[in-house]
Amino acid sequence: MNDDELLRDSLTAHAERNRQAWNATADAYQDEHGAFLEVSGGLAWGVWQIPEAELQVLGDVRGKDMLELGCGAAQWSIALARAGARPIGLDLSDRQLEHARTAMARAGVSFPLVHASAEHVPLPDATFDVVFCDYGATTFTDPYRTVPEAARLLRSGGLFAFSHSSPVLSITWAPDAERAGDRLVADYFGMRQFEYEDSIDFNLPYGEWIALLHQSGFEVEDLIETRPSADAISTYRDELQREWSRRWPAECIWRARRR
């Protein structure tokens, strides 16, 4: 059995479906968004690329062992390596990891890449100072698998930081719509899995996120509800979505500390 077969055997049904979707769309995704992500130097959050220097989510990364969940083309990890961190990039899509290797060679940096799901990471316990994700794996994996896995991978006192769509966005964006609206279209209580044509996304109510983090051994330090500037641009969203995101929280970033 080869490595790819071993990986598939370890995947949940939704992870395998998302793996196939990302392999099919990775090239188009990087063509559409790769340059936008590189303009920010890799150190920026979410669809509006709000700078880490402004938000201060990760803090000083020099000398830190860091794991990026859902690294894509590894724009974040490349920037972190340049800043003195020791990153490892993980992604479920082997095609995205090919883009990461190309980007790393172009940037002249080297660090390990892991082909795996964030729900089941083939790395030892207590390996990292920081486990983080910017709209990657924490959108496409079951939180009840990924959050405990992040806790397992972190050393005592380690930081788990991740961004994803806000629950508010999830309950105002109909599956067949181009953008979120100003009416509730889905239940808030009980939200967890959202099925689309090719992929499956996940989200939880705020209180359930907090309870899951606590149960997994974390103390919540911060919940940042990001807001784009009035002139922000994005390859992910249009002007109407920018105005929506200035009225209501479309994205959030959690900071939690491993007890």
C-alpha cells in the first residue's frame, strides 16, 4: 500500500470529499488568489488580508515551532520561516502541496510539508509552540476532531490560533446564493456541517466553540471579529460583501492557550 492509499484509509468521508475537491480546484485557486496572498507578504488574515502586524494574533514567532493547518501554497509558512520561526505546513491536498513546493523554491526557504488531514496529524504529541490556521483546515474539518488534535500537538502553554467564517455569516448565506444576505436562512443552534456541491464546510455557534476549546484543554484568550477597511479589496469578495462585512462580523479569529 502506497502513502496515498494509507492517507485515504485514514480519512473520514467528508475529508476524502474535500480532498478531491481541493485537488480539482487547486490550480484555479492559486491562479485567482495566489498573487493577492503574496502581496501581503504572507502575514495577513482572512479574505481581506488584514495584517498580522495590526492584529498581533501570533506575536513574536522567532525560534517557535509552528504548524500550519491547511497551508495551501504555504504563503504563511514561507513568511514565518523568513521571520525566524520553524514552520511545518500541512495540507490534505497533494496538489496544493505541489504549489507550496514551487513557492518555497522560488522564495529560497525550506521546511517540512505534511500530506495529511488536520483531523489526524501524523506527528508526535507536544511538538509545537503554535498551531494555527487561516481559513484553511478549520473550515473544512470537523471541529470535534481538529480541536482536540491541535491540543495534542501543542506543548503546555502553546497557542492555538485559527480563523474561519463567523457563525453570523454561516446562518445568513444560503447554499445557492452568491453572497450573504440580511436575513437568517439557517438555524443557529445545532449548526455544524454545511454541504455544498463539491465540498463540506464546518462551523459552530460561539458558545459551542468555547465549550469545545475548554473541553480540549484550552483557555480562550481572545476572539477577534475582523472588519475590513472602507477601501479594502479582495479576490475572494466583492464590494457588496465588503459593505456587509463592515456591518456584521463575517470572519473571526480565535486565540486559545493550551493549559
